[in-house]
Amino acid sequence: MIGLLATATAYLLGSIPFGYLIVRWQRGIDVRETGSRSIGATNVMRNLGISGFIATFVLDCGKGSAAVMLASRLTGNDPRWVAAAAVAAVAGHVFPIWLGFRGGKGVATGVGVFAILAPVPMALVLVFFCAACGDLALYLPGLDYRHGVVPGLGVPAEPSSHADCRWRCMRGGPDRRQPPRQHPPAAKRYGEEAGRKA
């Protein structure tokens, strides 16, 4: 009986739609009607920028961790019920009862779950992921979009429209950068210079 109670509680914790609530509070809109139509941190970032991503990711991780820790305490650390609570927490995020079972992908909640179940492997995965993202952030500005390939690798580069989308996501709004300066064709420039000299 206690195990079932712990599992049900884990589902209810996981079903708290933090991403939905944050965007509704900040912008008054339903985050499920924008972007990928998910309540996860990535879709929140499309509306609120990196601060919204961090807040949603941390809260979603926290509810996954809380569900597992609560189940462990209630059941005397019974591995079967702890595992059931872990699955229920992620299922609650993906299929929240409060939003008509339309939730997110469960990535951040899963990170919170595994941070308790397997903290060392999860920490290593996060360190590797952050290092890879840091390297990618340093490398992306050097991509040659004009030729459509990554220099030195020969693989397709990210189109400029995707780069603009990534910039807008990080800013949490429309891209306010100035468009690149358009240079006239060389023949036209040379003709204008010849005309001025004449």
C-alpha cells in the first residue's frame, strides 16, 4: 500500500507543469501553442530565453529527484518501488493529468531521477555534455555558411536561418541584430570608380 502511494505521489510530482506555469506567468500564453508544442525547458527558451530554460530545467530536475527521494523514504529504499516511482515521475511530466496528458519529453525530469539513482554516471554525462556544448559554442561562429560545409570536415553547415533561430532562442525574442551589409558587385563598383575619375 505504501509503495502504491509513493508511486502515485511521484506521478503527481512529475506532472507539475513548471514550463507551462512559467510561460503563462511571464507572457500570458500557452507554451504548448508555440514552437515544438512541448512544456519542456527547450520550448520555454524559445519564449523566455536562457533564463527561462534554466528555471524550467532546474525545477523539472528537482521534481524528478524529489519523487525518487520521497519514494525511497516511504518504502524503506525498496528498489522495486523506487524504480516504479522514477518511471511514474517521468510519465507524469510526459502525460500530466492537469494539461490533458500533453506534456514534455521528460529529459530534465529523467536527469533529476538519475541524479539520485546513479549520481556518479549522471554527473559524468552532464560534464561531458557541458564540455561538448562549450566546444560547439566556440566552433559554430567559425562556420563558413557561404559554402554550406563545415571547414575541414566536409559536412553540411547549419543554414543561416537555423543560426538566426538559435540566436532568437537564446535572446528569448526576435532577432534584433542588424542585417549584414550588402556590397555591390565588383563590376558595378569599378564602373562607379571609373566614372568618378573621369
